[in-house]
Amino acid sequence: MNDHTTDQNQDGVRGEAAVPGSPEAFSALMASIRALGKQDRERLREQADSAEVGFDAYALGQEYLERGEWGTAQRWLRIADRHGVPGAADDLDRALICELAELGDWRPEVGGKPRCFITRHCDPVDDGSGEKLSGGAQVEWRAPRVLLPVVRWSSVPAGEAGGQEHEQEEVSAVRNDAQLLAAGARDEAEQILADARREAEQIRADARRQATPLSGSGSALLHYLSARWMDHHTDAQITYKPWQVLLVVDDSASLEPASRQHVRRVLSTVRPTRKMPAAEAEGAMSLVMTRWLGFWEAGRMAPVAVSSRHAALERAVAHFLRRQLWDSCHVVVPRGSFAGATRLKAVGMDIDVLCRLPSRADGPSLWRQRFVALLDGLSETPDATGLWFPAHGSVIGHDQAVSGPLSTHCAPSVVPGGEPRFL
Amino acid sequence: MLHRELDKKLDRFLVRRLPPNDQADVRQETWQSFYLAWTGNPEHPNPTGLLFQIASCRVADHHRKAERTPPAVDIDDPALVRALMTEVPQDRVDARQDLERALGGLTAQQRRVLVLRHIDEVPVAAIAGLMGLGVDNTKRILKLAMRDLRDSMTGYYQATARPRREQK
């Protein structure tokens, strides 16, 4: 506010008491402008210029986003954000994620091949808030009722990653998806919701039965996460915050049939949205997590240096932290045998996931290594595939860290209660 | 003239984005800023857009200074349902629920355009400026959003609205 505001209030010059659009309001405004000092005039002119420049930059950012020029889009959107343009930060998220997405090979499912998408299911839980609509004149802000975003990931084998055939299949797959989505009618949604609830109950029961003997394998992760998700999901009254995420890794190549079926059941409770998830800020981190897990799980990477991937990921994470989408989320820049490891924390679900991103220098033998995950409440020793670190809050000792790549023989030592440390 | 036309709309725009005590200050500062810029460039091609651009930045700046998160006016807004329900009888609870559900199926961009147009009554040209889009593109988004809403409420509109033109 300018220096004259108080005086104007006292003098009654300001137009706030007048009816908007009335001659009195206009006179008061003119009087207030006449009363402005030179510095205030300059400042207000700069504000107008800044707004105009900001929105011009925003429009340019949008245009480059449309064209898929993520770097340039980021530059303009950053300028727009600096000038205080609302919405610029969201689009900056989108540009960052899209840039990350292009670093890897990520393709939609084609004719039974694996596929990757994030689903975000809005609404259907009726928590009675609809009643508020007719009650009273006061406007109530209602938080978006976003059900837990679920990420499903799996990879396309390297040999099938390119080629015209694949492109055509992609197009037809996207067309199919579009048709499917267009066909989604309201009553169908209700039916799905009812089915989802029924299945949720069933899966919860299954998960409870299976949760006890966690075997420290990929299926254990799936069961554990699925059970956690279902616990949240079926508490229908919960309004989920955007940063609550669940990661479901569907490696259909390596999972046992039972686990695959389990995952399929979980995924059948959600429906894809018509838009790609990259545009959704709340899906962004889960996309990042999934993607980077995916790089490793696939054992196949885009020809991008580890340092580039880390830089991009770090930029994205730092950005999300600034946006306060996540309370705690960081990238550990590792050394030694943990080079390429990235630790991300999904606060909403209290899940730590340590992803190890392999470099080509690791050699092909490591590309088939699975990810290493650190989860609350698990106290498993690594199994034959070296999957798990032992427990939440454990410390990975230096001797283990430098002893070699993460593998069967490299069981990290644990200091209970300590914070994980990556060397 | 411009003030008379736009002051009410600006007021409506600010009411939904700021606490009552702050609205008058931001409104005045927006107008001051606008007039000073406009008098310096009276040939400005889109003064309405400029006014709302300044207002948007002032609102964002205000929230930033107060360390508040701006209200998410574009998502699941009950007032949007009310604004779109003007033709629906109040006893049509099912239609209202349909509309709420249909709004949930729109994209964030579509909802944002609908809010700006139907609640804030911001002119399309100004909406285009605020969203970094062209005017034609904004109109298209608005049209598609309304079409999607109509499609989602087929039952109601079949009974009440005039028949839709065939698509080319």
C-alpha cells in the first residue's frame, strides 16, 4: 500500500465506501491519484508494467509448452512467476516434469505390452458437502476431493522401444484410450465406485492375510503399499492432500502371477483421466519417483548422463519443495557405490523410497538389479536379490557403502534409530 | 466510462479472492496502477485485460505478503455450481449433483475459464490475457467446457433445453 492510504482513510478520500462503479467511487479514485507522490506514481506504474510483462511472459511460456520446448517454456514461466503471475508456478511444474519425462523412454501400453500412466480420480465420494450448496449465502471454500493418485509403472523392453510400428501402435492405443474415456458415462462411474469399494474390502482382507510374511521381494512392496493405500482409500471420508501418493510398481516381467493379479485388482479401482498426468502438480512427484524407479527397473535407459538426470531431478525436487507440495523431499547426491542413488520421501504416506539410478558405467549386469526401498515398519533383511534395507531409520554404514554395488552380498549394517545416511 | 463498466466486475473478482478487509485497498491500488499506466499509453489495445492482469498480480502479491495460500477458486467451487444452476429449479437436487459431478470431469483449465466467465463475469478478452491464451482459443475452451457439461447432464438438458445443432 502507498504512504497515503492511512491519510486517505482518515480524510474519507478513498473510494472504498462508495458503490463500485458509481460516480462517487470514480471521484474518490481520481482524488486518491491526485494525492499520490512522485515515488508512489512511479511504483504503481512499475506494478502495471510488471503485470503486463509477467502475463506476456506467461503467454509465451504457454506457447512453448504447447510446442514441447520445455527449456524455453521454463525460462518464460520463471519470468512470469517472478512477476507474480498466478498459475505460472503450476505450469513451471508441468514444464519441469515434461522435461524429465523426455529424458527417458516412456511409452503407452500397446496391445498387451506394459504401460505407464497416473490416474487421479476426482470426486465421487459423497461426504455430504453437497448439502452446503443450498445453505446460506456465505461462500465456503471446499478442498478438492482428490483420491489418492496411483501410479502404475512398467516398462517396454529396449528392443521394442523404437520404430514406426511402435508409433502407429501408440497412436492407435491413444485413440483407443480416448474412445474409452469418452464413453465413460455418469452411471458407469457410479458403478465403478461401487465396485471399487467392494474390491477394496476384498483387497484389504487379502492384504491383511498376506502382509505378515513380507518376503522382502517386489511382491512384498506391492502388498505392503496396496494394503496401506487401501486403508486410506476405503476410509471414504478422508480428504486426501495432494502430496499423498502411493507408488505401485508393476513389473509384469518379474512379478509372480499372484502379485500381478493383485496389482491389477488395485488398479482396476481407479480410472485414468483424460489428460496426461504431467500437467497435474500433485501427480508430479509420484511421476518423478516412478519414472526414476522405472529407469532402473527397466534396466534400460535413455542415453543421458547420470549427472544430467540428477540435475534435472534435483531441479524438480527443489522446485516442488519451494511450492510446498511436499514437506520433506530431497535428493541425496551419493558417492561411491551409491552413485546414482536417489532418496525421495513421500510424506503423506510415510514411505521412503531409495531409488538407485544406474549409470552405464555400472555395466549391464547391474541393470537388472531391482530398486532398493526403505519402508516404514519393515524389518526384513535383503533377500537373494538384495531388495530391502533392513528397517526404517537405519544407517547404512560406510564400510558397506564402499564395499561394492548394491547386490546380494552387500547387506548394509544397521544402527537402530539413526537417520539413513548415504555415502 | 471504463471505470463505470469495470469497477463492479473488478469488485466481484476481488471479493472471491481476498478477505473483506483487504479488498478495498487492493481495488484502489489496482485502479491507481491501471490509470497511471493507461494515461501513459492511451492506445493500449486491451485495457480491460490490463486491468485484470494488474488485479491478479496485486492479489497474488497480497497473499504472498500475508504468507497465505490463495484460495483455489477454480476447483470444486460451489459458487460455480450456483452460477451454472440459474436455470435449474431449486428442487432439482439430482441435477445439482449431476452438475457437481460433471464439473469434476472438466479440466482445471476449463473450470478456471468457467469461473472467470460465469462467476467473475470477466470479459473473454481479459480471460485470454489472464490465462496466456488467444481470444479464439479461450472461446473454444469455454464452448467445449459448456458442451462437456451439457453432455454430462444429458437427461436434464434433453428434457429442458433446445436441441443442439449437429456437429460438422
